[in-house]
Amino acid sequence: MDMLLFGPELYFLLVALVLFCLSLKRQPHPRAVNTIAATLAGLGVLVALVCLFQRGDLFFQAYRVDLFSQIFKFALALGLFLVFMISRNLAGIEERLHPEFYLFLTTCTLGMMMLVSSVELLTIYVSLELSSYSLYILVPLRRGDDIDVEAGIKYLFIGAVSSGFMLFGLSYIFGATHSTYLVDIIPRMPQLLASPIGLVGVLLALAGFLFKLSVFPFHFWAPDVYQGGANQVVTFIATASKAAAVALVLRIAALGASAGYSFAQTLVILSIVSMTLGNLVAIIQKDLKRMLAYSSIAHAGYILMGVLAFSEAGYASAVYYALAYLIMNFTVFMVLNEVATDGRDLKIAELAGLYHRSPLLTLSLILGIFALAGVPPSIGFTGKLLLFTSAMNQGYFFLVLIGAVNGTISLYYYLKVVYAAYFLSGEGLPPIRLSWPTRLLNYGLCVSIIGFGVFPNFIVELARTAVRAVL
């Protein structure tokens, strides 16, 4: 086996072993643990970059390494590194549990890296559970009020039920097709859905997949988990895990398109309801993380517009938007972490006077918010433009119209954040001091949001090349 084909996964497995050894110490030093974890995660980004253009099959063709999977592995490694960079102050988690925090985030990343390369049902299931169980442990790690325990229990129970449904559905699919390989199952999809056992199997399996993407009606866990988890944990859930879910849905949809089968009718309904429900409920939210949770439900609906196009342009736009969403959503969560240094949940009103407390943080917040809203010339605007164009080219004018209306609705609650930061008085609040790594991170994110929005050609062409590998 070529080691480079499995390079990122092997590297992060070794990182997990190092962090496990650190967790055995009785009194770990938080700053030293953070430095080691962030350094190892930064090297992981380089490893993923070196392995970007590897191609091949592993484990009896149950594991496919191509540009499509490697791009998402790079995005996952980058997401992990960024979360470690803002975790120098883990106020919401006890010091003795800091090594476990880094360990389980790493094992979750490892599981999601395996997920984006999996093309066989059992491999998909094992990868999904490896990433899920790490998050089930991370959410209740937060100390303070009991909302963390409630959120952790809800996430565990709902996740376990969805996993049970998915495993039950996968067993039905295997019973009907006598295969666990997607390349064998997808071409038989029309005949599969014509039989009761096949239809039930597909519906139950999709329930587990859409749970990860928090698409309606599998979105109920998101607001409570966002509010109950530690800020850094929620940052990871809101960015990296979304990218892995998009990769899985895109690979399955691409295999379906190549077999001549379309899931478009179902995806249209899910896209419309997710966009509309997410944006309408986000309007009334006062907690910033809950607002971002409902915003993520709406953005899942936008991404489905690219998936249901069943074309190279549509899939490429979904890949571009998944990467863009990671950047712009992380930017907002980074500001949240820097303002709420004690690890508390941040109300939108608590952003009052942020412009006077830290102009740089305010600039990052505004760019991240405007990118999420799709305001030009941000990366979010370019992503939405590509998604809407790909759907329009396939004749989904009504869907694009609903997406545009939802984008306008979202401006209302996004502008509430801008209004709080710029126009509400924050008298008596001290200025926010930023370390030089945080300043560099702010500058890099601001440049990325505008730069990749104005000059998207490199990422778009890379996404198109990656999509051709799965079509």
C-alpha cells in the first residue's frame, strides 16, 4: 500500500496517540498542550497539502483516494488547525480535560477524513460513528450550567437513534442488492425504490446522512447543541463537520447521476424547507450561537441547490460553497471566542460597542456576517451566485427565486449583529487585547473572504477538477 494514499489519516492517527499520552498526565499544562496540539495540527495541514493529488483505491476498493476526497481532507485539517489556534483560552472546559478536548477533536477529524473517501456502506458507517462519538463526548465537557449536559444528552440520543435508523436501512439495502459497494448499489436504485424493502432502506439510510448536515427535518439537535457546547467545540461542529457531510452527500449524488437516477424532487423540497425554516426562526433568536445554528440549517438548503443540479457546475459550486462556508462561519465564531473569553454564551446585544473595543475584530465580524448574507464582493456572494446559476441552468427558476427571497430575509438578522457591534453603546467595557497570532489570523481571514470572492477562479477550477474524479 502506498503510504501517501493514506497519509493524512495515518498522520492524524499518530497525532491522536501523542495527545492520548499527554492526557495521561495528572496535571497537564494547558498552554504547553495547546502549543503541541496546534503545532501538530499545522503540520497536518502541510501533510494534507502534500497528499492533495494522490489517486488510488485501498482496502479492496472500499476506500477511494482522489482529488475530491483530498480537497476535503485538506479543508478538515485546516479547520482543525484553526480551531486549535483559537483554543489557547479554553475557559469553558476544566484544565485537567484540555488534552481530552484536543484528542477527541483529532479523532473526530480522522473519522471525517475516512468518511470523505469511503465508497462502501460499512466503511461509511464506521467512519461516521468514529466522528460522531467523539462529538458526543466533547459537547458535555463544558463546565458551568446544566445546559451542556442537556445538550450532550440530546445530541447523544438523537444521534444514536439516527445511527440506528441508518444501520437498519443499510441492512435492508444490502439484503435487496447483495452488495455494500456504492458502485453496485446506485445503478440498481430505480429497481430498489420500486420495492418496499428498498424504499424503506433508502429512507432510513438518508435519515442518518441528512442528520449530519442538519437538513430539515433532521435539524432539531443543532440549536441546543450549538448553545450547550463549549464555544470551540461548536466552532468545529459548525465548520469542519459540515464540510464532511457535504462531501458524503455529493459523492452519493454523483454516483446516482452517473447511473442515470435523480434525487432532485426530494432535494428540492428539503432545500426549500431548510432555507425557509432556518431563516425565519433565526430572526427571533437573541443568542448568537442559536442564531448561527438556524443559519447553518438555511445554508444546508443553499448547498442542496448545487447538489440537485446533478451537473459538474452544480457539484463544483457546492464544493466551493462548502469551503467558503468553513472560512466565513469560522470567522464569526473566532470573534465570538475572543469576545466571550470566559466561555459564556454570547447574546447579540453583548456585542455592543465592539467597534470601540476592537476595530480589527469588528472588521472580521462584519466581513464574516456579510459573507454569510451573500453581500458582494465576499466569498459568500460568489458561492451563492455559483449555486443559483447552476440551479437556474437546470431549469429550477422557482427554487432560485425562493433562495433569493431567503437571502433577503437573512439580511435582517445578520444586520442585527452589525447594528449591535457598531451602533449600540458599550460604555465602561474594556478594550479587547489581541495577541499577534490572533491578529495574523484576523488579517488572513479578512483577505481570504474578499480575495477568494473577487478572484474565485483557482478554487472553482480546482473544484471542477475534483468533481470530474467522481462523475
